[in-house]
Amino acid sequence: MQQQKINYLGPVSEASVEDRSDFIWKCYAHVVGAILAFAAIEVYLFSSGIAEAIALPMLANWWMVFGAFILVGWAATHAAHRIESRQLQYAAFAVFIVAEALVFAPLLYMANLTQPGVIDSAAGVTLLGSVGLIAVAMITRKDFSFLRGLLMWGFMLALVAIVGGFIFGYHLGTWFSVAMIGFAGAAVLYDTSNILHHYPQDRYVAASMQLFASIAMMFWYILQLFMSRD
């Protein structure tokens, strides 16, 4: 239904070369801006002591952090496909960036406390991986819309695993993080493909929010994977 809605509004692939280039540039400029804004908010949260105040109670309820992360990601995906107003798209994007920064605060606080330097390493790998996947989609010009079904199933399986871990008390472990990194990589390919082929020209804010959500998810699990190393 979401894919059909996007196509009905007029895919960017039908636009002129100049309009397509302008749309793509706007999308990636917004993603870069969102990443910089996210980093700036995190710096403020840590320098002001807010990150510690958020992290300490939530670290004792780690499943709440997981739940908040999933909920925020789902909300971003829903907003990216449903909101028509440009002003509301920007408002949703801003709220999403702030929400992501708050949800990430406990994980980043724990990472900085236990393994200084691991955040920079995880961020570097995330950016390199995202750029590489985006380059693959742009160079090949392949339509990765076939990944939609796989991503939906993958999300449901991950959700079942997380809920099962909460109910039965088992640890998801390293391989779950590896699987979710692969899932996030597929999501980046899918989002980039939609930007190239399916989003309408006036929905670059929503498209950027969708891609930023996938990159944030990749960073989350790469950081968790790095933190799991001895």
C-alpha cells in the first residue's frame, strides 16, 4: 500500500534529468543535515549532563530503550509515507531527530563510560558502510523495491526475537546485532532505490527522514556489536 501510494503521486524517475538531480541532491543534503543535527544534540546532552540523567534510570530497564528505539523508527517510517504537507514533514523530521538523540543517549553514555573511543569507530564504520551502499544503488541504478517484502519479514522476526528476549530473559547476543546490521544495510539500499525511482519530487523531506532512520538503525547495531567485543 505504501509503495502504491508513492507511485500514484508521481515517481521522480519520470521527471527531467535536472529535476531528478535536484531531488536527489536535496535528499542527501537533508540526510547530512540530520546527521549533523543529531551529533550536535548528543554533544549538548552530554555536556549539559542531561545524557547521564536520562541514561541512569533507563540502563536498569534496557528493554524500554529497545522499545523506544523500535517505536521511534516505526513512527519515522509511517510519517515518511503518510505526511503530505511540507511544513509537517519538516516538523516530523525535527521531532524524529530529537527523539532519536534521546533514545540513543543511554547507549552512547554506556559506550563512552565503558569503552572510550568506540563511538567514533562505530560512527566511522556506519558512514563508510552507508556511503558504499548508497553508491551501489546509484551506480547500478537497480530498483531494489523487491526488498520490501524481505524487510517486512525481517522486521517482524526481529520484533519477535526482542519481545521473546524480554519475556523469557534470554540475551540476543552478537549474531543478532550482525543480522540487524545486514537488515539495516538492506534498508539503506531500499531507501536509496526509492529515492531514485519512486518518491515524488515534492517529498524529499520524507525520503530523507526514511533514509536517516535506516542509517541510525545501522549505527545502533554496529555500536552494539563493537561494545560486545572483549
